[in-house]
Amino acid sequence: MKSYKFNICPENTISPGYVTEKLFQALQAGCVPIYSGPGPDPEPEVVNRDAVVFWRPGQDNSEAIRLVERLWRDEDEYRRFVERPALKPGAVDFVWGALRELRKRFEKTLAPRKA
């Protein structure tokens, strides 16, 4: 993906809160994700919306099309776009906290039951 300017990132399931790895893989590779998912704000505590082009099936996507065209034609604008931080400030702490909470839940669920 690092060889490409853009990556189309469609979710295969449209469900609130559902985000697969596609968006994060594009951000990690340094290309512009063109994201099509269930809502306007995937992983709102984590992903910087300004680093993503949003595509909404069945809606007016003329603004997204114009943005992609500009980024394709203007190397300086493209560079500025991909240099935007992919993650919001505090994203690492948010994810770390979520993982700690998940671990607590697993430990509670899998703990031996007292007889």
C-alpha cells in the first residue's frame, strides 16, 4: 500500500461502531484512505477525521470527489494531507485503557468459580 496515493477502505458490514483494519492499514502505509463505512466518525476517540476522505454510498459525494481530484493533481496539497496526524491526541492512551478494561473482563469471566 505504501506505493499508492489512495486506498479504498470499504467496510464489509454496515453496523454502528464497526471498523475493520482497512482504515488503519491505509493510515499506517501513509496513503489517503477513502473510507466507506456506517457512520461519519469511525473510532471517534482515535482517528483524525481530517486525515481521511469519506465516501457515503447512496449520497452526494461530490465534495469527496473534488478532494481526491485536488490531491491527485496537486503534489504539495497531497503531501500536506498525508502529513496530517492519523491519530487524535490521546488516542494511544484511549486504546491502552480499552485493552486494560478488556483484560479485566476476560480475567473476571475466565476466573475459576468458587464452589
